[in-house]
Amino acid sequence: MRIQRGSPIGSCAVGGWQDAEALAYAELLYEWHLRHGRQWPQSQCAGCGELIADHRALTLTDGNQVHFESIDCVLLYGDSWRAAAAAALHRLGLDPPPGITR
């Protein structure tokens, strides 16, 4: 179902129609990721791929872990899973709304 731009739902959104589309696409990415995304071994950082070993780890909502000491690992992982989800959705014919890269 697609809501028409002139509908009450489209015009009442606080951030506007574009924000609503972007939010819906982000939710779609996240849902795909939770259902089909890669599960990394608990001993391996999902961001950089290195062993967590004696380092502290941050466990994410999907169960994967990243190094806690560096924001770089969580950013790398976020970019990685979003790219994988966007590619899979594209193969299904679901592309991001205009202005959203992924």
C-alpha cells in the first residue's frame, strides 16, 4: 500500500512527506537486517572483523558485537549491514525514496 502525498497522513507528518518515506525505508532496511543479516561469531568484531579477545565489546540489538573502545567499529558495521540490506531490497525491486542513498 502506498499513501498518496495529498492524504491526511502525508500532510500531517511533523517532518514532512520526505521524512516519512525515509523513516519507512530505514525501518524496512532494519527489518531485513534482523531477519536475514549476517550473524558474526561472538569472538569476532562485526565492524572490523578482528578478534575481540581481551577487548571490551558492545553487544548490539541484533546480537552481534563490536569493539567498545572505538566508534569506528560500530560505524563500519552500520554501513556494512545497511549496504547489504539495501542491495537485497534492490534485488527485490525495493529502492530507496528519492534523495536517500541507503
